Amino acid sequence: MTTTSWLRHKPMRSPALWLWLVVTAGVVFRLRQYLFNRSLWHDEILLVSTFADRGFSELIFQPLGNNQAAPLAFLVLVKAITGLFGTHEWSLRLLSLVYGIAALGLALPIAGRMFPSFAARATFVGLMAASPVLVYYSSEFKQYQGDVLCTMLILWLTIRFKPEHCVRDAIWLGLAGAASVWLSHAIDFVLAGSGLVLWLEMARRRERSAWLAMTAVGMAWLASFAADYVLSLSLLPNDGYLAGFWATSFAPIPPSSLNDLHWFGEAALGLVYLGMHQMGTAFREVLPGWFSTPIVLLLALTVAGSAALARQNGRAAMMGAVSLMAVLGASALHLYPFRARLILFMVPFVFLALAAFVQQAHDLTRRWAGPWLAAALAIATVAMPVRLSAHTLVHPNNYQDLRGALQYIAAHREPGDHVMLSSWTHHFYNFYAQRLGLADMPQFEYTPTINEVHNIRSTVRRICLDPHAGRTWVVATNQIVSNNRHFLAALNNLAPPLFTYPMDGAAVFLHDFRPTAYCQRYRAEAATLSAPAGASGRP
């Protein structure tokens, strides 16, 4: 069969087949990143360190440490998985992979119900499949991909709700929403959008049975939220650390200056950038890429697409708008930051708007030109995320490869060697040391402060006072290497590194402080003391 006859073959002309091929490509993107099995990074290891040694009752009734917060059902499900398979990177992330594939699967029925044209359906499914941030968070031990799945599920059940089937549809919507509250913190905003829009729509249409059904659904959601609040949400960290960490991410409502208005522009660009261009972990910082020409253009298309979506499917458009207002309201009250990974659940609404713009182009132009224009817009819209996710097939994200750093130390250590760790990196060491054969290696830990010179000198002094201490391996994350030159300068001033081994998001330095004048002075002083030398430096 020639290429031409193959393409003309009826099954190969089926839009459903091509959409399934797009979904398959999205699954491949996610599996590639997941099976790469990268090292845990800082946020993941903080959650692991407060999660791994707890039983189910401790997870349910005690707050997490390390300023961590995660939905209760997410923690319980991961605990069940690790109880079966052990606490490994791939088992910790398995639930996120399932979330990612399930959310992608829901894109098909949503697109089929929302958009008549194949180009618009392919746009929505293609964006869900290829979005690099959705690919990445399908392989991270965090709850954010669960936020996306719950959003997609509630969106699907909302747009298919029919008054004539109100009992059946309300039962499914009530059960899904009540369960989602335990799987996602962010879903509360989406439920506000879904419930309010359907409740008002049924009241406007005088569908009494459907209105009563939605009233019951809302009460079920509120009951589930109340129970979740008592068991989980009331135990979230409230020491001011998270509020300070996300201080620039709260909406200034009402805006009182040009800077406040600028914040909203930045937030809109950041949301579009998050869905279309974000590679790897989404941090809270404003990125230069937010203001690039493609992102500004995509934001304009999203705004125009939102208006088109309101004409094509007012229910979905209003659901997205109310959800957005709800999360911005919570942000204004400093209850929920509007930034980065915390608003990943809003990304599907961006994709709906872009697909609606493609549908509008298909509908408003001349019959012979509409499909071609819509196809061109679809290809142009999906091209960016496809290119970025295709890149990860060859070069998967490997942010903060601390496991690789410790593997290198394990392979090159000598008797007497020890490691210097900060409070940022000792959690990695505690998790990986046993499996990498480093459990017997002494460690010296310090807490970074604004006075890095003092921190380093006091830590090196403890090393010098230990008569058994040999060479010093220093493990540093990319934050230290890139953003804290005082740390490296303080080390190098005492003893230049014997060598440096840079890695993805991390680095290993090997120092020998023993021959330095600084170390010799303290060793000489220690020799004159009657107390045993080095006791304070050993772990």
C-alpha cells in the first residue's frame, strides 16, 4: 500500500483515530519523563522526609513538618503505593503519573462535547498532551497534577449536566466533587465555579428538579469540605513562612496603583506561560520569558478565545470565570497564592479558550477557507509545547540531581572522607545514604544564614578539630551555586577545591582543609586542651 493510498484509507481519515494518536503521544511524553526516574528535588525530599516514616493514622491526624502541605487523600494513596512497592522515586511519583494520564484521557470527551470542528478538538487535546508543565508534573511527588485531574473531571461532569437527567448527573457530580475535595486543595475554587453556574442556570431556566438536585450537590460538597477542614486543612502550616515565601503572589484587590494593575498583567502572562512554555518546576519568580512576543500573543489569543468560548459554551466559560474570581479572591485574602504550580489547575481553562478561538476561526470565515485557517491556527498554537516536550524525549528534566552527586561521591570516596551539608541538602543525604552505601560516612551540617563566612568557618573549624577527618566533600544545589557566591567564596578562601564536578542543578566540590593554616592553628590549639579532641564534630 502506497503512502497516498494509506492516507486515503478510511480508518486513517477518522478524526477520532488522529485524536487518539495525539493522546498516545502525550502518554509517551509522560512515560519518558517518569521512566527517566530523576533524582528527587528539594520540595519533593522535604515532603518525603516528613511522610515516609509515618503510619496512616499519623498522616491523617498529625500535621506535616518542613512547612509542607498536601491533600489528605493524596498522602494516603501514595502511602498505600509505597507500602506495596517500597519508598522509591518511581513509587512516590506513580500516582502523579496516573493522574496525568487520566487527565489527558478526559480531554477527549471534553473536546468532543465542546467543539464541533476537528481543528478545535485537536487543539485542546494537543495542548493537554504536549504541555511541558503537565508532562513534568506527571512525574513529581506533589499534588499539582491531581489538581488538574480533578479540574478536568468536574469540568466534564459540569458541561454534560442535563436537567432531564438531573438525578443521575447530580449524583455523579456530587460524588466526584466530594471526593475531589480530599484529593486537591485547589479544586474548591473549581467547585465554586461549577456549583454556582449550574445552580443559577437551573434557577433561570425554572428547572425546579435540577435546581434542587444542584442544591443537594452543593450541600454534599460543603459537608465534605467541612470534614476535610477539620481533619486536614486546619492543620496546614500557619507560622507565616509560606505567606512570606509567596508574598509577591497575592492579588492586590482592590488595585490602588499602577503597580497593582501591573501585577494582574504579570499574573495573566504567567498563567499562559505556565501552560504553554514552562519547562520543569514552576517557581514563584517572575521570568523574563513571560514578556516574550509569543507569550504576549498567546495571551491576546486567550482573551479573544475566552470571549469566543462565552458564545460557544456559556456554561464552561462562566465556570472558568467564576473559578478565576474565586481563586483571586482567596489570593487577595492571602489564603492562596496566584502563581506558578499552585495555579496549574487553571491551565485547562487557558487551553479551552485557545481551542475556542480556533473554533471561532473555523465558523466565521468562508466555508472553503474556514477549515484551512482553523488548521493553521491549531498547528501554530500547538507547535510551541510540542517542540518543548519533544525535546524532553531526548533530554528529560533532571532538576537538582542530588542523587547523581551522591553516587559520584560513593564511587570516589576514600577512607576518612566526610561530607559537608547544609540544612537544604541533608534531607537528600538521609534519604539516599543507605541505598548508595554512604550511611557510614560522617557528615557536618550547617544552617545557611546571611553571614555565610561565619557559617563556613565555624563548620570547617569543627572539621579541623576532628582528628579522624579527612577530605571534605561539599554537596551544593543549583540555588547555592548560582545565587550564593558568598558560600563558594568562603570555602575557596580557606582551601581551593581539589576539583569541581558540575551536574544538572547540583555540584560536587572536593576540599582538603587539613593542610591550611586555618586548620593547623585550631588543631594545634586543640592538642593543648585536656578535653578529647573532635567529639563535637562527629555525627
